[in-house]
Amino acid sequence: MSVATRPATAGQADDVGIGVASRSRSVWRGPGLRRERRHGYYFLAPALLLTVALIALPLARAFWTSLQRTRGLRSDFTGLDNYLYIFTSTQFWDSLRISVIFTAVCVFFHMLVGLGLALLLKRAVFARTLFRVGFLAPWIVAPSIGAIIWVWLLEPQFGVVNYMLSGIGLVDRYQAWLGTPSLALASVIIVDIWRGTPFVMLLLLAGLQGIPKDQYEAAAMDGATAWQQFRFVTLPNLRYLLIVSSTLDLIYTIRHFDIIAVMTGGGPIDATEVLPVLIYNTAFTQNNFGRASAIGIVLLGIILLFSIFYLRAMRLGKARED
């Protein structure tokens, strides 16, 4: 006759659970786990070494250079003198002001025009692929090559821009677009808008394609107009992507160098000398690498502030998705 198996009491079940947990912990604390961790460190080592070699060491070197008065091969330790100089220099504050104007205007129009083009491409039926490739062309072209093309187009005597504007009566005489301070800043802003809008357009187009169609159908059944659908359906769904794309675009634009360096070099009369161009001119024109490094560290701090905001926005977006 078989003996009936009695169910284990609650205390016995707890003892069994504790025993299993203790055995599992003893297994994972053993040499096998240490070996697994060691292998993980081996796999991470190339990436860590590459990060140290390409980012950490050059950054530390730049900070050390910013504490010195460096001219050519001669260096003298000066402490924070370079930082004190740039914070009391009108040239630095003028460059910072120009950088803020350049970045704010460019990012605003990147977002505005990029959203408009994304909405247009989403609704396009005929030659949709052709339009997408055409709008992406400025972003595909290298910034320096695009800047050279625009220098030819804006040439005062033989440029196409002056010829077309005078032909339709918008200007009565040929303008020196890159030789007049106010026109030069406006010109490089327009060129950067032409260059940077496709990136924002591509991000927003992906976001538009991810909005469920049933939301628009429900809004249409409720009698919502096209503007109301855009305001109450499109914008709420794109809110997170608008924050992320504008922050990324801001980080990219504030450190932009290529277009301005090729088109004006920071001139005329420092009218387009944004901070990256000021760093280049200070280092390679004035031969003052210590002061240029100090300006670079300050610019890095500004970019890090926006990067922290970007990471927080990404974290909040993931939390909402979860």
C-alpha cells in the first residue's frame, strides 16, 4: 500500500526556497561568475581603450593647454588667465552673441521648414520618392562643397542670385552678400537653413508615418478641420520627437564650422565669427593655442548642457512608452 505524500508546511516551503536561493547565490558567486565578468571586461576593453584614446586623452590635453600660454613650441603655465581673459574680452561675447543668433534662427527655420516639407511629403502621391531624394540632396552634399557653390551663386558681379533678384526687380543694384556685415550673417544663415533642413525633415517624416491613421479618421468623423487635426492629432504625437530633433539640431548647429569658414572666415569685420570660427582664428591666425583651448572648453560646457537636456528628454520619452 502506497503512503500518501503530505504537503509541505509553509515553514518547510520557506526553508526549501531559502535553500534554493542560497544554492543559486553560491553558484553565481563562484569562480564561474568571476570568469564571466572577466570575459565581459575583455569584450569591453577595445571600446574603452578607443574612447580613452580618441576622447578622454584629447579632452584632457585640451584642458591642460587651456591653462597655459602656448605659442608655437613654447608653453608657460598661467592657470586660469586664459579663462579670465576670454570672459572679459568683447570679442568672445560678440562671438557668443552671433552664435546665439545664428543657432536660434537656423534651428527655428530648420524645424518650421522641415515640418512643412515632412507634411508635404507625407501627403504626396505623385513622384514621392523623387521628391524625397530631391529634398535630401542638400544634406547629402558635403558642407564645404555646398558652401563653395553658394559663394559662386552669391558673387557680387557674376552671381546668379544678384542676376535673378535684379531681373524680378527685388534689388536695384548688385549686392555684396558676403562683403556687407548684415548681409553676410543673413547669407550664411540662409545657406545653413538650406543645408540643415533635410535632417529635421527626415526625422519628422518618420514620426508622421508612425501616427495611427485611425486617430485622423476619428477626428474627421467628429468634424475636425485640417487645422484642428494638425493641432490636436499631429502635434501631440510629434511633441516628443520635436523636442528631441530640435535639441539635436541645436547641438549640431552651435558647433557648426564648415559653411562659415568657407564662405566668410568669420568676416567681414567679425560679423559672422561664431565660436567655432573664433577658436580656429585664435589658434591658427593669432597662434594662441592656450586661449583657443579655453574657448573650446567653454563651448564644450555649453554643448554638454544641451546634451543633458537631450538625455533627459530621451529618458522621459522611454518612460512614457513603457
